[in-house]
Amino acid sequence: MSILTEAQAKAILDKVIKLSKADECTATLTGSIDGNIRFALNNVSTSGIVDNTDLQVQVAFGKRVGVATINEFDDASLERVVRRAEDLAKLAPENPEFMPAVDKQT
């Protein structure tokens, strides 16, 4: 996927937050462009570039936390990654060291 504009990134993140039914939801978009070159017999034999954008969703129900990651951004995929994180959180044991997210600051 190409580099997202600020508006595109905000739209994806807002949509994910609205989909969540958890007590807390944190969504993080990360992107990278990686290149590689392979040499054989002092010549370039292979080269390539990988452009990747990932969305990580972390949710919490009380002290139970679930995290899921995806690199597709259609509505069905966003719904799926949120539900997966929520399902994992419901299955996870309580984390006694869990700290809630910082409240909105002014």
C-alpha cells in the first residue's frame, strides 16, 4: 500500500475505534519501505522493494488484553481485526500489571 495521507490514516483509525466494544481500544498504524539486493558472482542477481503498512489493534476488557495486527484496510478486514483482538482479550487471563491508557488531556 502506498503512503497514507493524514486524512486517510485518521479515517482508518477512527473507524477502528468506533468498531470496538471494549473498555479500551488503541489503534496504531505503522509503515515501512524495505529494499534488498542479492549478489552472485559479483553481480546483482535479485533486487526488490517491499512497501508495507500495518494496523495493530489493542483492546482491553478490564485487565484482560488482546492484540491483533492486519495489513488490509477494507471495512470487512477492519471489523475482523477488531473482533479478533476482542476475542483474544476475552480469552486472556487478567494481567495484574495492566495500566489503563492515559485519559484525554487538555
